[in-house]
Amino acid sequence: MNKNELLDACKVALNSRGQHYGKVLENHSRIAKIWSLILGLEVTEEQVALMMVGLKVARLIETPDHQDSILDIAGYEAVMSECIEEKKTQKSTDKQTEGYLWHKN
């Protein structure tokens, strides 16, 4: 699979998984909360994506030509990027509405 085919396949996989697991940030937030409880330390959504990349790298050491693991690495890095951007958007929105919080009381 060449790089463009890989990225096209990655888009298909990401869209399919989104239909099954929901929004990226919400899903990775759930995973981060569960892992945080298990590990006894705070895990972020971005760290979840990095840990999943690590899992795929470990699998590729055994079977370096396994295309699904290569595809998944690209997907998890896209997920990490989306988590970062979504958090930036949320922070920006929070700052814009900060002065209006007194209306909620």
C-alpha cells in the first residue's frame, strides 16, 4: 500500500470507528478516565492515543508487514491531533463565555 492509499484507508477506518464509538475526544476521555483509575495517575486523551501507537509498534516488531497495525498507527496519530484541536477549541469557547457565567446562577 502506498502512502496515499494508506491515508485513504485511514480515513475510511476513522469514519467507520466514529460511527461505532462516537466522537473522538469523548471516547478517548472515557478511556483516559478508566486507565487513570487503573493506574492511579491522571492519563490524558493524547496519552491514550500515544499508548495505542506503542501497542501497535510492539505488534509490528513481531509482524513488521502487518498493514492493519501500520494503518492503526496513522489513525491514532490523527486521533491525537483531533483531541489536541478539540481541546483548543473548547478552551477558546470557555474563555469567550467566561464573563457570562454569572447569568447561570
